[in-house]
Amino acid sequence: MFISNAPAAAQLRHLADVAREETTPAAPLLWLANILGRLLPTGTGSRLRARLYHALGVQVGQGTVFHGPATFSCGRGIKARITIGERCCLNAPLHFDATAPITIGDCVSVGHHVVIITTGHDIGNPDRRAGGHRPAPVKIESGAWIGANVTLLPGITVGRGAVVGAGAVVTRNVPPHTVVGGVPARVIRTLPD
């Protein structure tokens, strides 16, 4: 924290210390992914954006497209934390909190304004209720469809061929071949295999 009466040199040293603490070898790739992905207009460069994210460390399968920019956060870099299968269609904006691994199967469709979160907090003491971090992976199995404005919380799996309705908040596993919706998301019906 800066102290207003501290000498300028001390403030600069503190700033340098903070910069060193918050910069890791993989962080430049994370920054590049967030910046360069936004340079292409939404709705154009879908395959190019997928190749760009792949080049920067996201494992992206053949035929997968990003129809707009994704944002990535994870603290230590994106390499080997996000795996996306083949022939997926990902709309924007899409946010990946990849503190823990995120795995997306083949032929998955993701709507607009989707947030995938892999870290939660324990409940802390009264002075600060957001306690320690609790990372847990998120998995979306092949053939699933994630609707617009969905939030996927840490530790969940969306089963093969499942549909998550628009606006849902997924707090527990979604069984394969089901439609879920609501806050929190609940099974609405079962789909044929």
C-alpha cells in the first residue's frame, strides 16, 4: 500500500516489488491472449482467434471457433489449464477462470456471456468472509450445449449431450442427456440418448 508521506524512491521500490510478485513467466501469454483476442472484431476471424489462443497455450481442437474474444484469468498462466475439443462453437463474451483445469469435449456449443469459474472461497471469519481459495476443475462433456448468460461454478461436470438453459447457475453436476435451468440449475427433463 502506498503511503502518501513515503519518499518517492520507497514508493517506486514498492511498486517494483508488487510488479515482480504479480508477474510469472507464463503471465505474458495470458496478457497476450486477452489483448490480441480483442483485436479481431466480434463475429469475424473465428478460426484465426482459435489458432491465436492455441498458439498462446490454450489446447484448442481442430474446427473449433471463437465468435468473439474470450478473457482468461488464472494467476499462473493458461498453458495446460484449458483444453477444448474439436468442432466446438464458442460465442462471446466468454470468461475462463482457469485457476483449476477446464476441459471442454468435442462438439460443444457455448452461448454469449458465459462464465466458467474454477475457484471458490471458504467462508472466513467475520472480518473477511471470503476466506481461502478452493480451486476445483470444471468439465463440459462432448455434445453439450451451454446457453447464454450461464455461470458454471467450481467442481461441476456438465454431462454428455446435456443442455444448460439460458441464465442458469450450475452449482452441481448435470447428468448426461438432460435439460437443466434455473438458479440454481435443476433438471427440467431428460433427452433421448
